[in-house]
Amino acid sequence: MAYLKPPWFTAKIFNPIAMATGISNVETLTLTTRSTKKAQKIPVVTVEVDAVRYLVSTRGESQWVKNVRANPQVSIATKAGTVDYVAAETPVQDRPTILDAYKVKAGKVVEGYFEKLPDPADHPVFALHPA
């Protein structure tokens, strides 16, 4: 499966600032890594479609996607607080509507990812159900 690795600046500088400040609708996903079983924090933008909250991987088959598949117990932190969820992967055929809503919410920042990876199969999507 395809993956777009983030540049060093994004991974080491922008992402920590985005999680700390919540700029651009950024929320903090906390999950458990597969190998070390330690908590990992990832900046994400979730989107709600038909009263369900979704987590989208814009960069494709990332390590956080593999970690969520291995352990779907995650949490999302915003300025309003932290909520625990169980993530369930959405089938490819159900992704287009969610991805369209995500692109509207996330804006121009994600356009390049979807140009490079236009197939919905390249963007894992997880429905988040309160734990």
C-alpha cells in the first residue's frame, strides 16, 4: 500500500506545535505502538459524517494506521478534553463520502496528498466509537 513520508520539518517541528496549539483543526490521537507498547501521539483532523466521527490517514499506510489496526483502543484530545474510542476500519467502498467531507474540513493542506494518492483505497479510514 502507498505511503507519503512527511518531511523532517513537518514531523519534528510543525506536528508538535500543531498538537500543542490545535491550529488548523488539529487534534491529538494517542495510540499504543505495536512493538514497544508505548503511547504515541499523532496530530490528526477528524471529521463527522452522519453522526459518526472518523479518523483519516491522508498519507496512506502509515505506522499509526498499522498501530491502530493492531490495537484499536485510541483517544482523541482536543482543547475541550480527551475521549477514548475503539477504532473500526471502514471498507474502501464506504470511504469516498467520508474523504470528501474530510477534504472540505482539512482544506488546501491535504490537496497534495489526494493528488499523489487519488485512490480511496490508499487512505485508511477508521470509524471512532466511544469506548
